[in-house]
Amino acid sequence: MNASVFRRFASALLGIALGLPSFAETDHEREEWPALRWTVFPLRVTAQRTVPAQPWKKESPERRTGYAVAISSNRLLTVESLVRDHTLVELGQSETARFVGIRVVRADRERNLALLDVTGTPFEGQLHPLPMADRPALNRSGTLVHIVEGGAFQKGAALLLRGLMEGTDESIPPIPALSFLSELPVNGNGAPVLMEGALAGLVARYETASRLGVLIPGCSLRRFAEEANSDTYRGAALAGFSWAPLPDPALRAFLRVPAAVTEGVLILKTRAGSGAATLLQPNDVLIEWDGHPIDHQGYYRDDWLGALPFPALIAFSSPGQDIPIVWIRNGERHQGTLTLSATANLSTRVPAYDPTPPPWLIEGGLIFRDLSGDYLRAAGANWLMRANARLVRLFLAGRDESALNGERVPILVSVLPDAINVSYQEISDAIVTHVNGTPVQSLMDIRAVRARDGAIERVRVSHLDVELVLDREALAEANARIADNYRIPVSP
Amino acid sequence: MPLSPTFLRTAIAIAFVKTAAPALPWSASVVKIHVTVQRPNPVLPWQDGPPNAASGSGFVIQEGGKRRLLTNAHVVSDARYLEVQREGDARRFPARVAFVGHDCDLAVLEVTDPAFWDGTRPLRLGSTLPALDEQVIAVGYPIGGNRLSITRGIVSRIDYQVYSHSEVDSHLVLQIDAAINPGNSGGPVLYRGRVVGVAFQGIRGAQNIGYAIPIPVIRHFLDDIADDRYDGYPDLGVTHLTLRNPALRRAAGLPPDRSGILVARLDPHGSAAGRLQPGDVLLSIDKVPIRDDGTIRIDGQPVEFIELFERKQVGDNVTFEVWRSNTVHRIALTLVPTSPAFHFGSTYDTPPPYFVLGGLVFSPLSRELLIALQRQLNTPQAQHLLYAWLFGRADGLHETDQERVVLIGRLPHPINAYADPFVMGAVASVNDRPIRSLADLPTALASPINGFHVIRFHDRPDFLALPAKEADDAWPEISDRYRVLASQRLPSPPQTASP
């Protein structure tokens, strides 16, 4: 028995053992493989993360490889985690060694999807798009495709197991996804799973040891592809409230939820400017979302994926969509229509992650930037304990607060020692409240003050009741000296 | 009965040793302290950990006509049973702690049996610190033997350092290159026959570096207890910036011929509150000029200006020359003790307060609690505790609250089946009454809301609701099942220290 036959035999046995359809019956036998060379492409990414505390610096380049799948003659989709912090994204072709730099049109960390464009490259107009399988069936196998050394396509069965909510990052809401089991040790994220000739999803992650992976389903790909093409991309849909399970009978009784009502979750906070803020209040009990009852743990019954946390319904929707909801307040049943907001329109006071590159400013050796989750996570695996506790607290509170007027938390990261800033060199991770006597709520405000006054002379931080003063006369010379000494490019 | 050869050999050996080794001059002064210690359990605050035996050193002093023993606070902290033993004497005498200063790691012991004091000789305290490179000796009972040990070394540094007993208080230390090992603690460090320090800590992994509490700190402690009460060190309550920066000096309006430091923030409970202002420049303290880098000169040596406070007692007056509004002001203030709120030094000799409600265990945030729960701190739920610990004072939490009351655990019972997500939460209010200390709980619990105890937490929007009557009724079962003998141990009312 050769290895290939053995693998097929073993996977069939596994399928029988799990009570699942045999891999031998899957669609992959029927795929037309020659067409894939213009549909599935290897992607080579050079990525460099910014050093959050010295935002003018980049860390050592990191190489990643994965896949992109054509969705039109010039555009492809891949997972965002593959192209995150990219310096260069190159598209290759399976049967040639040719790699060409291409453009990232849009990358959405919250949806973990990225749209790529090959216009102006030899690939322009050459791509063969795949149709999308909107809701690939569970408990059936599709064909997982990747490319092995030498450029040959390799295929394997991928059994779609169940729906789940996949979190790429603890500060980003999880997204609906499908788990799959595959014997093919897929060698890169973004690899497609095909079903009946259509794109069932893209691999977001795969663990060789367990042979389990997670797939972003076709319906999510389709929605992103449609919206990402727009110049007014608004990001994922956002309901604008935080919630908690409500299983505790005592708390339900205290909230006067009728005994006959066994479902519902507790509304904790609503975000200013969101659709939820117009309807819901803290201590409301949300019992129905778009016609789906929500149980006390926050699950609903999805026709396609079975029991799923109800935020999946939000993720499956688009900004601007009207959602009928039902809630209980003070024992009374209420209903209304909630208009979903867009993440892009409702930024938070402390964003989970930085834009690329994160804006910064140095004046007299004082490094300013806005607080973000990325900045705190740079403290390492135990960042909740290791990062500055005052800033972590602000992050945990500010990540759910709308920044309707662009408010952020501007911080004095640290001080690059120089003669101009003696007396301040031990100050770090301080929250900046005033610059030149003007209240500031973001780095943008600090820049505006600097542009207005020509220099930053006085800085007030939240934990001191006096200002840090810089010598205006000496500032220009000091800035040049500091830039030279510490090899800092001109502050943007 | 004939003597066996073994007995004879032993007797001859002892006789030889006795005749060959004359009594050391310090054997009438330095004693071994035997102690049985029981530390409280911060997670199960109604019970203590197991008893542990330990030993240390101490020495006889004579203050105000009374002979007593001086040792380290950490030798006798949480002692359940205390005995002292003199060199060459098989008898052990019960002793008691008369005074303890956990902030300076010193304690005074009393022995009531007059037989103990027969033939003792008090050591004389030095009046000044030895200079660098001067030779000193450390005397005590380090591990590895029951006889007095002497090590010699030189003074290698005199500096400020955090005292590891409290983990938060910094005072002057005498660094010597004589070996100081466990058991040496509490023994005297002598220079020309006089006590200049009390051996108290070393550096793990470092060789021949030992630390002693120097004579100014010892003198401060003994002077403090002269009125039969230990008040501890005063707290100025000033956060300052140095004025090395010319632009900052100019902004403060300080003339070129003046020097000082800039008051950047005032602690509302500190000695300077209401007297100094942010933006003041402290020019001198008790007529000793303060330089722009925050140092003063004492005995020709530059030291941090705060050292002058090391020599002050609670209730003493201090006079500053202050540059304010382009004028020199003389401002006198009376020194007050450090407020314990949000201080988070190590706690000793006091069992942790707690309160059990419906199987939910509440206790004040403490250093011991944080250490015990450290593996659970890497969660958003517990983050507030870290914040309160590290920034509580700087951010003024102590202006309104005495402490953070924490839901430290759940004794499982049907009444509290859904409370797990709230464990490690810091209680903000109970039944809409703010909880500023554990002592606020009984009053707040007297007024349930619609038959429920509603418990809200800092930095989280969700809350707990316990049926009030059922929570009270659950106590006998919880008490019996988990052997919690009392539902609460509330702290004693705070003692007001007279300035």
C-alpha cells in the first residue's frame, strides 16, 4: 500500500469512526484542477511590526507564506492575519517561480479578511474568479487545496464540522467561522476549501497536531468582497452594546424578568452614537434578535450552523441594516428596530490596535502617541499584569467607549535623555492632559497645538500638578540633536 | 557506677574547650531568639498557616534605666511563642514583644524573669556612622550552629534602600562585606565596641554583601518609643521634580542664585497638605539649603533631602523656606504619620479582616492577598486590583476610600452558584451604599433592595444580586461545611495618632 492509498484508507476509517461521510465520497474528485493555477495563488508576505514605544522603528522583517484566491479578474481575497503589518505582498503562480508585488486594497482585522489587487502587474486581467458557496453544508467534505514544493497543487478532503465564533485577538469581537477536519497538513493560511466548484471558505488557521482548522465561510467572504470594493468601506456591523449571560435566577428576579421568560441576556452598556444607544439601557434583558430567541447564555439556533452565540447574527449583517429586537425592561416587554452601526464610523477612545504606521510626535525628546491595545500588548504575554496598570485600566474601560469627536488617550511614552529634558527623564507612560495650556484629547490635538504655537513648550500629565517645561529657544537645536543621536526620522 | 570511656572523653573535651576558649566580650550581651511563627492565610482569612520554628539574634540595650532586647521586627513578627537564650546557658526564657516598628524592621523585647538579666551587659549605642572602609564586626547566631558567631568586614556603602520586611519603606542602610546569614538577623554590628547597626538583610546570590540598619534608624526607633508608643515615620506627602532643568527653573521664577526642588503634587493626607502648594519651590528645610538635584549636605556629605525627615518624629515641626509668587515664605508644618490607606506594605501581627456573606468571602486588598492570588491577576477582572495597588495613592483613591474590599473567593453553595465571574472584583457598593472599607459592609447589608443584596464592583458594569434572607439563612450550613467559625472579623476602629 503506498502512502497516498494508505492516507485515503485511514481517513475513510476515521470518517466511519466519527460517524461521518466517507472522504471517498467528497467533491474533490470532481474538481477541474488545471483551472486553479489562475485561481489559487501562493502569497509571500514580508511583514514588519512597528515598535509601539518607538513608533518610528520597525522590528526585524518577518516572512509569511499563504494563499490568495481570485474573486474577479484583478482581485483576490486572503486572510488579514497573513498580510498584517505588511511591508511587501507578493503574488506567485503555482507553476512558475515568478512573484510579483501587488497592492493591498483593504485589510480588515476585525473580519480577518483582506482584498488584494493585481492591476498594473502581469496578472492583470488574468485571474479566474471562483463563485462563492454562500453557506457550505456541515458534515460534508469539501476539497482543501494548497501548493507544495515544485508548484504542484495538492488536494485533500476537509470535513466541515460545526459553526463557532473565532477570536483572533482578545480585544476584537470573535467572528463566525467553521471548524474543519482535514488530513492535508495545509501549509498556509488563506488556502481555499472548495465545494461543488465554489469557494466554501478560506483557512484562517490549522493545527497539524489535531488536524483541526478554522475556515472563514463563503457568506462572510462574499459580504466583505462586496463592501471592500466600495470607497466608503465602513467595516463590520456593530450593534453598540456589551452584554453578559443571565443564568442567575436571583439576578433575573431582581431585574423583574417574568418567570415565564427563561431566555435573555443582560445589557451592560451601550455605546454613544450607536443604534443600541437609542433603544437599550443598562439592565435591559435582550430576549430576541432579528426573530431569533436568545437563550440566557447568549446562544441562538442558527438554521445552518446550529447553536451559536448571537453576536454571529451581527457579524452576518451589514452596517445600516435594521434589526428587530425584543427586550424586557422593569418587567415590561418592549420591541423596536435597531439600526446597526459601522465599526469604521464608531471608533473607540482606546483602539484595540494601531493604524499602520501609528502616528507619533517627538518634541524635546518627549515621545507622544495615542494609547492603543497594541501598545499595551507589546509588554508580552502577561501584558495585563506587566503593562502600566493605569493605562491598562484606561484601555479596558475605553475600548467600549465611543470616540465621537476623535478623542483618544494621548500619552507621554518616555523621554529620550538630552540636556533639554533633564528633570523629566524618569517620566514614562504618563497621560497627557494639556499642551501649552490647551487641553488635549489626542495626538492630533497635540499636533494641532504644535502647529498653532510652533513648538511644544509646556506639557501637563495627569499624575502631576505642575507642567513640564521645555526651553523654547533651545528646542529646535535639541530636536535636531536628539534626532541625530537617536537616529529618528523627521517626526511626521 | 564506673564512668564509661566515652563519657570520660566527652568530659575531657568539654573541659578543654572551656579552658581553651575564654568567654567572648559579647556573650553577656547577645542572645539567641527562638520563635514559633504562624502567618495568616490571606485566602482563607479565618485560619492561620502551620506553625514554623525559626531563630534570630538580639542584644541587650539599656534605655531609660530599663534593660531590654533589641532585634529585628522580622524575627518576631507573627510570633505565637517567643523564647530567648543567653550564650552558654541551656535555659530559655519566655519573652514578649514590647514595641515593634515594621516600617524600620526593629523590635524591642521584654523578659519578665529577672534571672535572665543576671550578668547581662547592655551594649552601648554609637552616636555616628562609621566611615566607609572602617572595619566592623557582626555578632549573632547564624544558621549552622548554636554558639555565638563573629564575622568581620568593612563598611562598603551607606545608602538608601527598600527594607524587605515591609517591602515599601526605604531608609538608610549600612552595607558591609561581612557575611550576614539567616539567624544573624537582629544581632549587633559593632564599631569600636559600640553598636552602629542591626544586621537585617542580605542579597540572594551575592557573596559577602550584608546590610545592617544603621544607628540613625535605630535611634529614631528608640526615641519614638520613649513615650511608650510607636508612631512610625512621618510622611511629608510631596511629589517633587528636581530643578536641574533651566527652563523649569525659569518657569518657576527662581532667581539664578537660588536652588531648590519643585512641588509637583501633594498627598492630601501628608504633612504638607494645606501648607505647601503645587508649584512651590522648596529652598531649604530647617535652614539647610536644598540643591537643584534634591540633595542637601549633612556632615559634608550630599544626601537626599528626605534624609532630614529620617531624623524627625511624628509631631515634630519642620520649617521650609519656600519660593512662591516671586517671594520667599517661611512655612512651618507639623509632621503626621504615613496614612495606611493604599500603602500596601506587608502586614504582620494582625489577622486579615474578612466578611462572609452567603458564602462569598470579602477581604481588604493587601500585599499578602495579591501575592497569594498572583496567578489569577492576569485577567481583566483582576486588573483593578493591580491598578489600586500600584497607583491608588498617586491617583488619589485614598482621598475617599480607606481600602479596596475584594471578593476574594466563593465557598460554593447554591446561594452563590453564579458568583464565580465576580471573584477578584473590588466592591464599589452594596445596596447602593459606597464601600470604602470592609467595616462599611454590615451597615450596607442592613438595607437590602427589594429583598436582594445588590453588589456592584469597580470597573465592571455587571453586578451580583443575592436574595438577602436566603443569603443570611445559608450561614449555618456554610459555617459548618467549611468550618468557618465566625462570619466576620472586622478591623479595629482606626487609632488616631496624636501629632
